[in-house]
Amino acid sequence: MPQFRFRAVITLDPPTADARRHSYDSGTRHLLVHASRLGDSAHGKYLPAMILSDGDEPLEPGLSQIATIVVTDSEALAYLAPGQAFTLWGQGAGHGIISRRIFTDQSPS
């Protein structure tokens, strides 16, 4: 299955008053990316993803952080592109925006 990599700015939502604060290690696979189909906001999809923060710092609630999102879903390019907003789902929630797609060795990653 192909791997697609994207750079994004992400923010984990701060916990509610009755929830405990939860951070995620860089490389986590415990969050899903939910995005609308490009050009068709009525159709969305949850995409399993690995999220790698810059500098291997943990992903902390309330902070905007630059990260690399790695998605292996074959339909990823129908949902993720520069400028596309998305939400994060897991034990905590969050949101972000794709800044660019990453290409390696002259081919898509």
C-alpha cells in the first residue's frame, strides 16, 4: 500500500475541566485524521495516520505544532492536499491544516 506524507500545523484541543490532560509521543498511531473529500464537503473519511512532531517532541494539548502526517490509505489524495483543514480523533481531539505534500527521491512518498 502506498504511503503519503504531508506537513501540517496541528493543535490538540485542551482537555475539558473533567478530563485529564493527554499528550501523544511523536510517531503516535493513536489518532485518526478526519477530512472532507476535496471539493465535496458532504463526504468525509477517517484516515489512520502516524503523526511525527518536529524534534520528536510530544504532541501537547493547546499548542500549535508542525508535524508530518503519514497516511497509507489509497484514497488519501482525494481527501488531503495543501490548504485542506482536518480534525483529529482519538482519546483527545484536535484540528489542523495541511501545508504541503512531501515528495522524496523524485517520487511521491
